[in-house]
Amino acid sequence: MEILEEAGPLGAQDLLARLGAPITVRALQKHLVKLRQDGRIVVVGRGKTTTYRFKGRRP
């Protein structure tokens, strides 16, 4: 979550690279779905161009 607050909108691959932890794309996606359902992040776009941003940050 802090990564999105500091860096702004990022795609899944960018998030994985910044996490620096061993996590699969699928596991990250599950976390992102939960954060979206909780209203903590905003999803922009679809497919490979999807980006995620902290809800309190303007695009």
C-alpha cells in the first residue's frame, strides 16, 4: 500500500518489482482485489494496461 501512496499509479509488474519480495503475480492480484473491494485503491484500465493507485491520490 505504501508503494502506491509514494509512487502513484503502477501496473502489476511494476508493483512486483518494487516489492522486492517473493510473491507470484496471482497472489498480488488477490491482494489487489481485496484492496479494491475495501475501497483503498482505484483500478484504472483493463488487461495488461491496468494500473492501481491509492484512493487518496489524484491521477
